[in-house]
Amino acid sequence: MANHKSALKRIRSNESKRLRNRYQHKTTRGAIKRLRDMEKAKEASEYLPSVISMIDKLAKNNIIHDNKASNLKSSLTKHVASLS
């Protein structure tokens, strides 16, 4: 167990950040899944920018790697473009 005041605070802040990161990541994964399940092109193209924004926020906060974010955005854009 930590003995210093700052170490105790670091433990508390790490836990709250971990929970927030987990929530954001889980929400984004659900949004990606929902986008992949869409079958109407218009609906999917309207939803795509919000999903891309969520992915960018995860990458900015180092929750996911930048390359993974790029690959996700690319594959989702291709998926939406293939819908008709």
C-alpha cells in the first residue's frame, strides 16, 4: 500500500481515469457495431461522422493507437461507401 499522500491521490485518479476510458471505449465499440449493422446508406452516412469523432477522441487520449484509429475509420468509410 502507498505511504505518500501523492501516491494515494495517484491511485484514486488512475482508477477514475481507467473507468472513464473503459466507458468511452465500450461506447465507441458499440457505436462501431451499430454502424456496421446498418443497411441503409443514408442512415449510415449520417451516423459515420459521429463515430469517426468518437474514434478520434479515443486516439487523442491514447486509449487506442493512432494507427488503429486510422484503420477503423478507413474500414468504416469503405463499408458506408459500399452500401447502396
